[in-house]
Amino acid sequence: MPSSRIGSQFRRRSGVARVTAAAAVASTLAAAAMTAGASGATAVTSGITTLATIDDAGQPATFPLYWASTAGPRSLVVVFHGHGHDAADWAAAGELTAAAARDNALVVAPETTVTTAPNGKGTFDTVDEEARDAAAAIAWGRATYHTGNTILLCVSMGCSGLAYFIDALGRPATGDADARFVQSQHVGPIDGVLVSEGLSNLVETWAEATAADPVSAAEIEQETGGTPATAAGGYRSRSLALLPKARISRLLLRQVGIVHDVDDGLVPANQAAETRAAFAAAEVLYHGYTVVRNGVTNCDTTNQTTGTSYIGKYVEQYTGSSVVSDNLDKDLCLAGHATETSPTTPVMRTTFTLLQNMTAGGIGPGETPIYINVK
């Protein structure tokens, strides 16, 4: 049975709540999907493994870990997925197996809780969950495949989970169940971090959501314990841009990539600048990649959300004319916020190319504009 079908059955069985367990569990639900299509293609095994973790109350729980790997992976790549997505989506899109084969890596993606709500996948109140489960995933990956370097890849909202993971690694564990669990996994050295269209300032995102997306605003308040005024520490620990610089510097990262598009309609480009500033303050070298044009899709914004698209919507709303909305994105041809399970978009193409470079040897510091000219 294909692993994608098994994954959907698991989610139907688990429903809103996770399956709890008092002891560590490592039962493999699937180990199929050998990728070997073309002559000379790299063989990749993929599956779903159940691992032990804790829930938001600090109680024992389990989660499904989606993974794909070559027989002897050189690297371990951990995916922190974004809002509206989950690990099963990455597996169904073929992104885990493709990255594993291309990068000779073990690629893992923790599946966060999925509810039956209209917006019940990849919600803002599963950020802490993703961070805890990433620690368990690293421990499993290293023990099972004896991988060398570890690369953390976060996309969009998943970068809030990455921030919480980094903070939990460094903050005092006394009286803190999340920090205690993350540190107990002994994740070892982290070689690199790749931030793709990353949410880096949860305070700003909360303010935007308060105005336009009250459901997400409520989820953020649930996860952080309040508003920025009443729970400042909760927002700081979930924002790469706001982390104490010692949290980042102690990781001794060898390489950092920061990818963002110029016309992002979901995570404004200023958050990429704030991410850069945070790593610079921590004296960590980084390479910034600014994705400019959308020529690789012939200026088609399918699977992208652009900031300029809102201009067309406003004009149409107040004038009744769709001329602007029909033509503005096409004429400007700027890269927007990518749907993370669409690897053909400019941002995700750039992200996976950089991931390959990071696992193959590394990237140095600098700034590079990507897709400057329209094809």
C-alpha cells in the first residue's frame, strides 16, 4: 500500500487528538515507494514512523514522522512545514523523495495535528508541537541512519517553529517541559539553516492577522499565551528576528541561507531583512537570496500569493472593473509567496537548489538576486 494512503488513514484514525503513549514508540507504518524510474536513478525508501513526544500539557504522546532516504544518506534534512500544509502534503507532492534522491539525504517531516476545521492543517497553534517533534525526528534519524550533518529547512510559518526549537535548545529547562524534552533528545550539532519565505516576527504577523485573519490571530494567542502586550516572551521565543542572539550563536552554524521573494502577499519581505539582522547580531554569516521575477512560470501566479494581487482585488471591489486584477501580476511578473508543495514556483525552485548546495558542500556568505530577467 502506498505510504500516502497509509498516512491519510492514520490521520482519520487519530482525528483531532494525537495518540498518546507512555513509552517511546518507533513502529514503521510504511517502508515502500522505491524511487528508481530512470536509468541510473537513486533508490529512495520512504515511509511513516511513529515516534514518542509530549503534548502541549507535557504529557506523553506520539506523532507520525514522514521520511524518505537513500541507503546511505550523507545528510539529515528536517522540514518545518508552513501554514495550511502538513508533512503528508510534502510526501504526496513527492518533495521528500525528490530531495532525498537529489541530495543523498534522509529527509524527515513531522506531521502536526490536523483537525476537521476548515483551516485545520498547519495551524499557528501547532508551532510548539512541530519544534518538539523535530527534536525527536533528529534523534531518530541519527540513531537509525547515522547521518553526518543536519540541515534545518523551514518554510513560511514553519520558521516560527524553527525559532521555538532553537529557543528550547538554549533556554533553562527547569520547570519548562518543552525545553526539557527538546534538550533530552541530544540533537547534536546543527550544520545549517535554510529559511524560505520565512515568518520571522510573530508580533508583526499577529498584528496583520488581527486585522485580516481573526482565526489565525486567535491561534497565535493560544500558542503564545496572549497578545504581544501580555505575553511578550511567548512571541519572542517563536520569532527568529526576536530571539536572544545567544540562542542563535550557540548553535555554531556553518551555513545559513535566507530565501525570500520581492512581492510576498503573506509574509512581507521586511521579515527577511529582520532575519538577516538577527543572524548578523548573533555574528553568524548568512547568504541572502532575493527572488525577483516570475519568469520561470511565464508570469503565471498559480500557486503563488503576491502582494500586488491585493491591489487588483481592491480596485475591482471599489470600481467593479477587473482590468487591474487581470493584468497587474502578469505585467509586473514578480515572484510571490510560493505554495510550498509546488516545487516549480520561483521560491521553491530556489529553495531546493540551495538545499542541494548546502548538503553537497555548503554555501558561503553573500547576497544574490535570483531570476532577475523574465525569460
